[in-house]
Amino acid sequence: MPRHDPLADPEPLIRRVYAYVAYRIGDGPDAEDVTAAAIERALRYRDRFDPRRGDAAAWLIGIARRCISEHFGERPEPVESLPEPAAPGELAADAALRLDLRHAVAQLEPRDRELIALRYGADLTARQIGEVLQVKTNTVEVALHRALQTLRTLIEGSDEPRTAGASDSERSLRTAE
């Protein structure tokens, strides 16, 4: 048994990995397969986990990133639809917000889509994202800020008709930072 088992409490990690994978490739059978492959690989290599190099969530998301690349031959297609969490509020406004956001995320460059998926799909901090991508935390923070700014611009410049509540998308992106 390893000194520090990164999978000692696997349930929240599995949920986090699935959320990240679903954010990247859409939820469903492919996301389940990729998540299962990542967990299987993590179980096989858990003895190699070094907590001095980062936390278990970042380590596992790094494995999931490689599994996505392998599953799709290095280039996953942009997700057609983001997983839709149940949220309280006005359904029409929430639906308009999700449509605006989905459309805007699909227009981002692959690197920005990856950053958004790591931050909001996997719920990783900038430090954890830096560990996964092997870059400095400050680099992640700046790139994430720019990706969110691009999202705001895309949503604000959308030619699609919106309902009155859809303007909440700008406020929700500002609070996400």
C-alpha cells in the first residue's frame, strides 16, 4: 500500500473527473468510458503518486486529459452541449444562459476551452491547473482571465435573440472569476 493513497476517498475524485471529461467531450457513454479508463489507470499507478508534486485531484485530471487524447486520437471534438446541471431559478433565463455559454465556449480556441474545462468542469484552482499543465500559477490566472474575457465578448456580441433574463450571463461570468 502506498504511503499516501491518492484514491483513499475516491467518490469525490471520480465525480470531479467525470465532470471534467463531460465538460470536454459531452456527457454519456464516451465520458463514462474515459472516466473509467482514467480511474483504472490511477488505480494501477497509485504507487507513483507523489503528494509533493501536487494534489490527488490535479494528478487524476492529468491522467484523464491523457485518456481523452488517447480515446479521440489527440484531438477531442468540441463538445456540442455542456452538461446541464439542475439549478433553481427561472427556466427560460437559465436555458438562454446555457445556450449563450455553450455557443461561446464552442468558439474558443482549444487551449481556452481546456482552461475553462479544468476550472469549471473539474473545479480545479489555478495552482492545480498549473500542476496539470506544468505551467506557473500566474500564467494560468492570466490565461484564464483572458479566456473569460473572450467568453464575455462572445456572449455580449451574440447575434442570437435572447430573453430578458439572458443578460444574467455577463453577471454570472463576472462572479465566476
